[in-house]
Amino acid sequence: MTIKGALSNESNISPRICHCYIFLEGWNRYIFFINTWIVIDLTGYATSAAISLLIATLPSLFLSMIIGSMADKYPAIKLVLYSECTRCLTLLVYASLFVMDRASPAFAYSVSFLMSICAEIQLLSWRVILATFATHEKNFKLNALSVTSGQAGVIIGATGSGMLFVTLGPTFTIAIASTIFWASSCCIAYMAKALHSPCASAITKISTLNHLVAHLRSILEGFQYITQQPRLIGYYLLILLNTNILYMSNALLAPFVKGPLNLNANAYGQIDAAYSIGAIIGGLIIVKLTQRLGTLKITLLGLTTLALSLFIFAQSEAFLLAFFSYIGIGLGCQTSIVSLSHAQRITDPTLHGRAYATLNTLTGCFGVLIFILSTQFTSHEELRNMFEYQAIAVTTVLLIIGASKKIKDSL
């Protein structure tokens, strides 16, 4: 059976995609949290967590375009399988080093880097699988389901990792993660066998990947394609807006909770989880709302919700207002599902990986810039102002969309 044949039955593929995605996203976040604590424990410095986070952004900056090219040419489901096996083996070695008492900060940082590469491969490969072989209507629903599943996985992974780490320690916690990734690899191997049958054209394309020139030409082709598609650029800019609002909010959340709100780490965890709650609600309702209201209205409604939530959060003085406004931020950011689905619909099927990789690279660049900027704001007033500036930026985009007939027609 081919992937296209399998995807023709939505009731068949939706559970498979969601189960895999929640599994992978949950355990990806699980090992991210675990490794952050391990790095701090090994170095003795809290600032080492920031270094680990910065290292984790490098693959999206420097490798995303290459991975996107591979996702367009290799069977994407097999790339998912290979990356999952890599994660399993890496964590097995990691756990073994703790058993032998030879774990070091350098290896912990290497694990962050390797896990991020695997996560990047998974992200781009799943995008290609969803975008290439599903109809627009099914693709829209699957994008919404993937967000819902992914955020549920974030909550499960983040909470579960802390309990296991405290109870069992690093060795057993990492060993459990490795075992889970092995089980996940078996499930994906079954999917790869059921959903993919190789063809001559695929084999021919794969052989060209042995040449660096072919790689560079392939990447350039994807970049040139995007620059010639103004509608695609527009959709990607909307996604980039939401993504960077999320990055900036996450970077400033901890100092905001500790400073202006004067709350503890427990409150920080609850407010951080509020974004996932909002994202899950948004993922569950956005398809039906878009069908009822249309793309333009849902985009304007989402951006309005985002702008108001950011402004309210900036003014918040207590936990409840901050918590519920952060839910609103998570809810408002889900208009990116609509933008992504429309971008996938108009993208050349042979260029999905490279097109999305270009967006990912830009997102990584902004992510590093935001990470650097976020360290410059420490006073209570500056932190509040940064959330207000984000609200102003979203409001500006709202006004541009509202004033431009061309943009409204394209939506």
C-alpha cells in the first residue's frame, strides 16, 4: 500500500498520525527537561541550561535546509524511523555513561544537539507526509490534530519527566526514555512498511543525494521557489509572527513571573502550561470555526485574541489574570494552523520539505536573536514593556490586513 492510498481513509490515518506525534513530542520534551536538569547538575551552574537551549537551536539554523531537501527526496516516513532509532541508541549510550560514572557536561551538550537534529528531521518529515499525500480538507484537520496532540505531549512529557527524575535519578530516567524510543521505532517501522512501497523514481532521486552539488542545487531551488510566491511568503510571515511571539513570551516568562508577578517556580510551571491549554483548545475548535467563519475572519479573530491577551498579560499583577491571559496567547497563536494549511495547499508537492525548512531556518535565526535580546531586559518595567510591544506588533499586522484588499482577498 502506498502512503497516498493509506491517507485516502482519514479515519485510518488520523489516529496513526496523532498517536505517533503525541508519543514523539511528549518524549522529546521529556528528554529536553531531563537533560536540562542533568546539565545543571553536572556543571553546577544554572546558566548552563541557557547554553544547552542555545545549542538545541543550532540544527534549525544550519541543518534545516539540508534536512528539508532530504525529506523531499527520501521516503519521509523512513527518515522519521532513522531519527527515532538514533535517539534510542544515543540515550542508551548516555545511560551507560552514567552507570560507569563517566558522564560529562560535554556529552550532555552533545545529547542536546543530537536530540535537536532528530527533532528537526521528525518535524520536517511529518510536514512532508501530511502535506504531500492528504487533501486540503484532511490536511487542515491533521494539522490541527497534530498541534493538539503535540501540546498534550508537552504537558505529559514535562510533568512526567520531573516526577521520574526525582524518584529514579538520571540513569533509570534516561534508560526509560531510550526504551520508549525503541518501542516508538517499532511502531514507526510498522507504519513505514504499511505506508511505503519504493518506486524507481524514488530510488533515482535518492542516489543524487550522494553529491554535494545536487544538495546545494536542491536547496537553492527551494529558496528560489519561495521568493517567487508572494502568497506563500505572506502565509509564512503570519506563521513566523506567531512563532516568534511564542519564543519571546517563553524567554521572558520566567523573569516576568519572578519579577513583576513576584511568584514562585510552581506558579511559573502552571502559567507555562496555560499556553498548552490554550493551544489544545485552539486546535480542537479551529477547523469548525474556520469552516463557519472563513479564513479571513478566523485570522483576524485569532490575531485580536493574541494582541488583547498579550496586553492583558503585560498589565497583570496576580496569578489568575496572568494564567488566563496566557491561555489566550496559546489560543491566539493557533491561527498559524490556518496559515500552514493554506501554505501547504499552494506549495509544489516536490518542494514541501525545502519550503518549510526555509521557514524553520528563519525561525531559528529569530529564535537566537530573541534569546540574546531577552537577556537584556531585567527591570519590571522593561519586562512589561516587551509584552506590550508584542501586542503592538500584532495589532499593526491586524491593521495592515484590514487595510489591504489584496491581502484580504488572498486569505
